[in-house]
Amino acid sequence: MLDSQQLRAFVFVADHGSVTRAAEAMHLTQSAVSAQIKRLEEQLGCRVFERTTRSLQLTAQGSVLLSYARSILNLQQQAVSRLAAPRHAPTTLRLGCSEGFPSEWLFAALAGFRQRRPDVHVEITGGISTVLAKQVRQRSLDLMVGTVCDAGSDTETLWMEPLVWAFSERALLDPDAPAPLAFLSEPCPFREAALASLAGHGAATWQIVLTAQSSGALVSAAAAGLAITVLTPSGMPPGLRSIPTGSFLPALPPARFVIQHAKSGTASEALSALADEIREACFRWRGAHAGAVDPRARAA
């Protein structure tokens, strides 16, 4: 019989790529997590990780076990939630999700969380991260996932990416005309970062030709060749290209993809579980799209 605590430790280490990071996420000591993995390997009679001086990699047996482990833990959680379902109304958590935040993996994680936790109802509000962050501080939202350029002390950085100027792959810009720009309406962190960079650049002329209420409108305008907008590499759809910075347009600061809790004495169990679900789904998604950006980049 496979022990659920050992399987949970195994999944956390696999998702985080490190015993140290897994221990931090599980709020356990590194030695406790290592002991769980060792006991699991002893019971299975095989190694589930190849250990190097820098990282851990799943063995062939570990890769097979990972899918089973996720299924076993999910089924256990569903059974507990359904059999021990409270008689009172579900706990409601209010989650804000900002424009520009990759949503496919997040919504998939929330769908899985809803199945495993029928005792928790999650209400999702979309909007601009600056506004959502304010609502978290005012406690009209419990949690926010969003994209910012200047992370505060109350945010946790999930990963970082550079900001880039994005324009149509097929259209040409007139070098003698002011650079046409498109931004979300204020307050928008990408808009603020871009305008601050332009103010300190001075070499090029520019003008705002579109102020939109959604990132979809910005992408459409850029794809049509109407305007240049600001995106991250992970948010760059087909048909757009990044414009190199230099004399024409200035360099931009990095974007931080963050999670932010409402300030309280102690987070509720449901809120902590939701935050853990988002972190783990983020690490899995970034691991599947590993590239130039470190999925676990933390604020300096």
C-alpha cells in the first residue's frame, strides 16, 4: 500500500524540481521530505529520482509513478471532500485574475480544485492588476494572480519575464512618423512602465493611438499594424513580433507574475489550499514550457 504522505512529498519534489523548494512549499524540513522519498523508494524497490549536484530528475520509473501519484492523491481528496462534506454553505473565496496573466493553465487548475473541494466556491474577477491588488488590500478580494512591474512586499513572485514592444509580423513602421502606441486604460502597470521608459528615452517621438479596456483589443490592433503594444513573451500570440530596443524604442523593465493574499492574521485552510493549487499548477505549466525564463524566479 502506497503511503499518501510519501506520494504527496514525491509530487511536490517532482513539481518543484528540488527537495528544498518542495519542503518550503509543504512547510516541512528538508530532512523530513528527503526521508519520505527514501521510504517511498525502499517500498517500491527502485529509485524515483536521479540526483545530481544541481538538480533532481525523474527516473523512468519515477515518470510512470508521477501520473499514478497525482491520480491517487486526487481520488483521495475527492473521497474525503464528498464523504466529509459540510452541511452548511460552501466557503466562498474571491480570486482576482489580471489582464495579461496566462489563464489556460490557471483555469484548468481551478476546475480541478472545484472537483476536489466541493466545500469551497471560488468567484473569479478579471481586471487590471493594479486595481485587483488594491481590492486585495481592501479585502474585497481574498487572492490575486496578476502581472506587475513593481512588486510590493505583500506579493510573491511566481516567475519573471522581460517586457517587449510587440507589432505585426507583416506590417512595416514609418521611421519618419511618431511611433503609434496602444495601451490598456489607466491604471495599468505595463502602460506606466512603458511611459516611464519613453520619458527617459527622448530620442524617438511617439503618440498613443488606442486606449483599450481589454488586452484582446491591444493584440488585434498590433496584429493589424495599427499600433505597437507592450506584451511578455508568454503572452505573444502568433502574428506578432517583438521590436528590438535601441534608438527607436527604449528598453523596458521586467514583468513579474505574482500571487497576492489579503492581509490577515492567519490564512484560512481553504485559502491556503487554493494558493497551493495555483503555485503547483504554475510550476507544472512553466516546467512544460521551460525556456529562457526561470519559472521560480524570485524578487531580488
